[in-house]
Amino acid sequence: MKILFVMDKRVNAGSIQAVANYMRAGDEFGHSIALYGRQDPNFPRLRFSTEASAFDYVVFIIESRLQWMSGLRLPRILSRVPRGRRAILDADGMYNPTIAVEGYDRNHANERERLVWLTTFDYLADKILQPTPVPCQPGVSALAFYGYDPASQIRADAAPSKRFDIVHVGHNWWRWREVSNSLLPAIERIRDRLDGICFVGAWWDGVPPWARALDLEAAFCVEAERFRRVRIEVRPPVPYSQVIPTMSEGRVNLMTQRPLFRHLRFLTSKYFEIFCANTIPLVMLDPDHAESVYGPAGRELALHDGIGDKLLDVLSRPHKYREIVEQVRRHLVQHHSYQRRLQELVAALEA
């Protein structure tokens, strides 16, 4: 099968890592997979094409915003690829009723904005896929989409030196409430027993100046002074190809997720990238949720209650937790490999 992904190409955000993994899995299984566009030096290992009609299916990966599509030759794509051969991966839960989690994180600001998204989706395709086990909207199909690539795993003898006790890689996008209410108080209580801490990603050093005009200040809320008080180093985002090596600089890596995605049980690349790194991952999910993705051993890596004590326990008993991480990796190879994901994607497109 030939599959063409169409997406907003961002070198340090979004689903670009997943697309690269699909290309590798496709090569292994005899499928031809490419990304729409012309060869780009920012993505040297990716395969590109603008000949949409040469592919069996076109999959639009839609995340965060719609404006990027104004630069596409959409009429040409839609006229050359029949509607039945087009699908959408709704990676941000926009093809849903308006949802506001705890009055904080939301998918749509208002009904007018929601209608713009729905109209766009309906214009592009009939088949809507969401990366969750149970979509909440009729007519939407579940497709995990993101997966684990054991070939990307960094061995201990090839890993960078450990610069930090704790690393968090991810942008400050609807993250601050969980970080400020749960994580930082726990770190503050044990800070003198920890070595370096680093947050890598955009907007941890302040709210972007354009957020107010878009009524998105809450999405980027952060207290940079509090980070300084707790002696947390903030570094800018890294390209997708450097995410796993950067995670490997920490003895422990934390994974947070925006509340909307946890509510919808959406998977993201970070669920699996963190287990490719040479580190001990701790995921800020409830234990049942962690087990549903990572298997029974995943419960031990859920950072839910007693966060400070858990961090100290992991740092003081790394051998125990490395064994747990290996159990999770074996589960991921069996249930969440990109070879399996590709088979699921092909089945979903052909359904």
C-alpha cells in the first residue's frame, strides 16, 4: 500500500517522529510511505512527495491549528484523490463536542470555532481517526497511531552522560496547573536531596507575547521565578531527532500530559519515546491508565500520589526500576510496535 501523510511539519513538535517511524516500518513490510511536500533539509531522513494521485490513501494529521493548510494545494489534492481514499487523524480531539476539563483545558474556545473545525474536517474526508481506545463521538474510529520503536532505544553504553537527576521534555501547553499544583510542591520538599533538574521545551520561561491576542494565556501560564527558586534549568526545544538523546541525559524522566488528552485517553509520541531513552520514565498518569498502556509493570512507573517519595525511591534504587522498565519495554514490543501500528492503520484505511 502507498500512504501519503499530510501535516504541518514542525521540527520540534507534533507527530513528525511518528511519521518517520511509519516510513521505517513501511520499508520493512513493503509499503511505500511519504510526507507531502518537497525535500526539506530540516527533515533529512524523511521521504517526500507532492504526487498525491500516486498514493492509495492520503492521511491528514491535524494538530493544534488549521492555518497551515492555506499553503497547501488542497484543490489539487482533493480532485486527484477520491474522498473514499482520504482520512484524517484528529490528533488534538477537535472533532468532538466542546470539552472543558475542570474549567481549564479545552478543545474549543466557543461553538463558532468548533464549527470551523468540523466544517474543515467534513470538507477533507469522511473517515475520522482518533488516537484513543474509545472515541467519544459517533462516526469516529479508534486508532492508537503512535507506537514504540525499539530500534530507537539508546543503549546504556551509547547514552550521553547523566547531567540531571530529573528531566522533563515537552512544551508548556496546558501543563502548568499539574506542574505547579502537584509536581513542584513535591520537588520543593526534597530539592536539597536532588541534583540537577531540567525542563526542555517551549514556553517554560514565560508566556509568549501573542498569547493574549488569541485568548490563550491560560494555555501557556508559567511562573518563571518559581522555577528559578527551585533551581530548575530551562532549555529551549530540541529537534525531534534529539528528543530521545536529550531524555537520556536524565536519570529520571517525567512525562506530563495536558488534561484534555488524559480525559480523552489520547496517546501521543511521548508515551513511547520516553521508553526509548536511557532513563527511568515516570508518567504522571493514574495507575489504571498507566497499566492500560504499559501493562501491569506500568503501575510501578505511575507518578500519581506521594510524588516526592517516589522520586527519591527511584533515584536510590535504580536497579529495581530498570528491571521494571525492561518489563514495560517487552510489553511495548508485543502490543505497541510500529509494525503493529502500520497493520492497524492499513486495516483502518481499508475498512
